[in-house]
Amino acid sequence: MSSTLWRNARIMTFSGPDPWGAIERGALLADGTQLKWVGRDMDIPRGLDVAVENDLDGALVTPGLIDSHTHLVYAGQRAAEFELRLQGASYEQISRAGGGIRSTVAATRAASDEELFASAAARLDQLAADGVTTVEIKSGYGLALEHERRCLRVARRLGRERLVEVRTTCLAAHALPPEYGDGADEDDYIDAVCGWLAPLHAEGLIDAVDAYCERIAFSREQTARVFDEAKRLGLPVKLHAEQFSDCGGAALAASYGALSCDHLEYVSAQGVAAMAAAGTVAVLLPGAFYALRETRAPPIDALRRAGVPIAIATDHNPGSSPTLSLRLILNMACTLFGLTALEALRGATVHAARALGLSDRGRLASGLRADFAVWDLEEPAELVYWIGGNACRHVVCGGTRLDIAQGAATSASVRA
Ligand code: NIG
Ligand code: FE
């Protein structure tokens, strides 16, 4: 396959000794889906077989952003709950009254596969328009084998029909479905979930297994049973942990070598230490913190001191984080949680890749995927500083350019 060269760019590679891995007047050479060479324009090797050459006119280039935690496949919306919260109801109260996740489950079950695909594809395109090239998508609004399967199939289809890469996570242990009564049958539901993992895995639908360990969801013991089954199947685990209370979920997940623990507002010192020892990534979700008007931020200093890698994700979902801009979320990570611009950007690139168990992306270097975003910006900190707006000129996913302006987020996009 012939190569494509992009030159005259300010590249933040996140590789090498400099924290940004900055290359002024840099160039990238892609061969097929992979980067073949990254360096300074003046060092471009001679005699390359370059089919297409693009002058980026001094634009800023970063690795394609990675959204490592989303719930993208669902039907309906929950604006009415937003209004209830504005009137003083809490997320937990709404959830206990049968709203929340369960209301999205009802809408999702009633939607056709085609409707689920069309709405999720439109959302995925919006994420891509803001620089995202890899997205993790969780199930968890089906809560019955056939509906979890449908949602995971839709996620896989998005990965096939869109340029953006999709990783799927089974979050069947997200909430108790209505047919399991009110709390009494939680263990029976967990038994059922454990029984679904093997067939869904055999169908190639799952890359990882997640659960919601919280006083309004499942206990540590119930989570452990789901993780035991994931482990038996050789699937990596991650956990919604310590969002509203310290349930000891982070330490439990770390004991299973979890890829990530997500939320973590209430994580304890022991939880942080366990994550550090296990190499588990902390995925922080400032969108949910903001939307639910939480006041206790995750313990950023403790995570830093322990050397826990910090990732930042949208947590896109219709209840607690209805946003499709990862850049806006990076801004919130800085303004609400006190991260630096560099930490936030590493959290949507290098550390986000790690939260998904991926070592072939999140940085720009020879041999890695040719996934990058081209920004009409001068400084990398601008990615975090501007609140909203359009900054992304285009993204390149696996060596193929996706034209944001045309909304052409399909694999039929032009290679340029
Ligand atoms: O990550 N915490 C649980 N799940 C989602 C919220 C889902 C919903 O409210 O629909 C989250 O915030
Ligand atoms: Fe979530």
C-alpha cells in the first residue's frame, strides 16, 4: 500500500521524554492503517514512495482522542428528570422511584435495532467531529439477554460502518431490571447476568465487563460474582466505583487486575493504593459530577501521589452526562477537578488507551495506529481552554481522513 504524508504541523506526540512529545514543523507518514514514520519535516527520509502529500499549514496535531467510557446506545432522553433535579430531587431519589436508568431501559427495549443504530451513529459522529477516533461503548440499557445482545450488536455495527474504532463493554450489571422486583431478587439477576457473559462473549460481542457497584445498584459481593465469571472467560474488567459512596469497589476491582475504575469521587486511600499496585487506571467523569451538581471531587492529589494513571471520559449517557464533546469534558476536568491541561489531554490519549487495554494508540509514533486529529489551534492548552465551539479541522482514523464538515463519518470517506 502506498503512503500518505502530512507535513508542516505542530505535533504533540505524547511520546518520548518531553511530556507533550512536541515536534515543531513536524510530519507524519502513514502506510495503510499504521504510522510508518513521525519526525521533523527536515528529517523526512529521502526516497519514500509517497502517493499523497498534505500540507497542514502549521495546524496543531494530537493523537486522536479516546473516549474510554460512554453509554452511547440507548433510546429516548431524560430532560424531565433534569427538570426534577432542578426542582431539588436527587439522582438517587429519582433512581429509587423507578426513574433513572430504568426509564432508559424501557425506551431502549421498545426501540428497533435500526432506531438504536441511527441515534447512536449520530452521537458517534458528533464525538468524532470533536476529535475522537476511538470510543468505548457500554451496554446496560437492555438488562435482558436479548436486549443486551441487541445493544452490543449495534455497538459492533457502529465499529464496522464508521471509521471511529469501537470497543464494547458488557454492563448488564448496571441496574435491576423491572421484572426482578424491587431489590429482593438482586442475587437472582446477578446469576442471570453471569449466565449471559459466556454466550455474548462467544458471539464476539464483548471486549470487557463492567458493573455498577453502588448503594443504588449492586454490592461488592454481587460485583465479585460478575468479575469471577469474566475472569473465567478471560475477559478484562472495569468498574463504576465510588460515585456516591465508598463501597470498596475500587479495591475489589483492583484485586481482579481491573483495566479501570471509573467515577471515584468517594474512593478511599486503600482504594487508591490498591489501584496503584494493580496498575488500574482512574477514569474520571466530570460530566456526571457537573450534571448532578456533586460537590465532592475525586482525590486528585492522592491519585497523583500514588502514580495512578488518570483518564478523562465523557460518560455520555442520557441521565447523568448528556454531552458529546470530549473537549468540554477536558475543560471540566481542569476547572472542576484541578487537572492541568497536560494531565487532561494525557487523560484522553495515553491513559485512555490504557483504560481500554490498548497499546497501539493514544500516542503518535512509528508502528502505532495512524489515528490523529488536526486542530485549527496554536497551543495544545487551547484544546482544554475553549469551552465548546468547533476546533477540529478533521480527524484521521487508521490512515483514512474523516471529513467533519461533510459529516462523512463512514468508511467511504476519502483517503487523503
Ligand atoms: O456512569 N453510573 C451509572 N451509569 C451512568 C448513568 C446512567 C444513567 O443515569 O442512565 C453513569 O453515570
Ligand atoms: Fe457510566
